[in-house]
Amino acid sequence: MNYLQKIFTILFLSLTFAAALSAQNVSHSTFYYQRVSLFEKLPTSNEDIIFLGNSITNGGEWAELLNDNIKSDSPNTSIYIQSILPVNESFGMFNGHTQHKNIIKPLNERLECLADKKSVRFVDLYSHFIRPGTHSLDTKYTNDGLHLMGEGYLKWIELIKPYIYE
């Protein structure tokens, strides 16, 4: 082994060891800390409404925030879990996400069970966004099969407004 190979090997092993030590000190994902940091910076009041999305595109890591801290730190806070929206693969876009359309309904059933277990409200958006008789996002709400367009956001508002004012 020549000198450069030895240096490279030592450097590689050192970095691997450092990464392993660093990973042991992380109790949540980096994504979790990115999102939590926003809430730590924002001022709070009794009038706050916070919507935490659970998206097929972000791995649903908001579930990490649904521990008992919210209820203990803010006992009068109403918590709602919204279902994951359907997707539509017919646009031929975002195949890495739309190929998983058949797991969204079972995931939503699990989210509904989680909501029940945590004694929070579950809001079913999914069934209002599918094309009748399918499990696909209705094309009137999207132009790429993954993201909502204006009409989709208006539908979302219509569906959650009763919860906000109850």
C-alpha cells in the first residue's frame, strides 16, 4: 500500500467512525429538527392554528411530533390529523411518489388509528379528492398528479373550515 492509499484509508476510517458517533447522538431525524426549529422561533398565542401536513413526499415524519409533549405543554390545544391526499400516475410525473398510490389508503387507515390512540381528531381528505370509483387523485384538482392546483386548495379549505370553527 503506497503512502496516498494509507492516508486515504486512515481518513476514510476516521470519517466513518466520526459519522457513527454522531449518528448515535441523534434521537430524531434531521428532518424533524428542521421542522421543530421553525416552531421554536415563532411567537405563540392562544389564537394560533398550526397545520402539520403528512405527505407522501416527505415520509410523514410529522408523526414524530405527535408525542405527549404537545398535550402536556399546551393542554387546551386541539390536534387534528389530516389524511394523506391521493396521487395520480396518469400524468407520468413524479413516478417515485405516484407509484405508491395503492399504499395511501392503508396508510390513512393507520393514521386514523393513531388519531384514535392519541385521542385527537382525524380529518378524512382522501375520500373527497379521489376520482369516483378509483384511488386516484381527481384530475380536476391537479395538473401533475401530485400537487394541488387552486381548485384543490379551495376544496381543502371547504373540508377543514368546519373543524376550525367548531
